[in-house]
Amino acid sequence: MADTGHGDRVGEFRGVAGPYWSLRPVRGGTEWEAPPECVRRLTSSERLRAETARANARSRGELL
């Protein structure tokens, strides 16, 4: 998912927290909340970029 309220920041949907959606960075890190109207699905190229970034982080042994 891309959070348009935070400059198209990419994150995985984690659940609903009251009126907000919880998102977590694809490469790991702290979750954040975004209003549902500011969240959109990723394009094919954005999804591929996010998956590649995650695979590269895992290959370097980074915690996810």
C-alpha cells in the first residue's frame, strides 16, 4: 500500500486501528497509521521495487 498523506510511503497493511489503517514499512521498522482515504494500492512497478528492496535487505541480514 502507498500512503499518499506521507509522500507515497510504501508499507504493508497490518490492520485497522480505530479510524486508521496500520501500515508497516516493507523493509521492517515502526508501524504508522494512515487514514484510509490516503491509502492506495501499489502499481506493478512500485510492488516490484518494494519486493526487491525487501529481498535485498534480507540477503544483507537486516532485521525485518
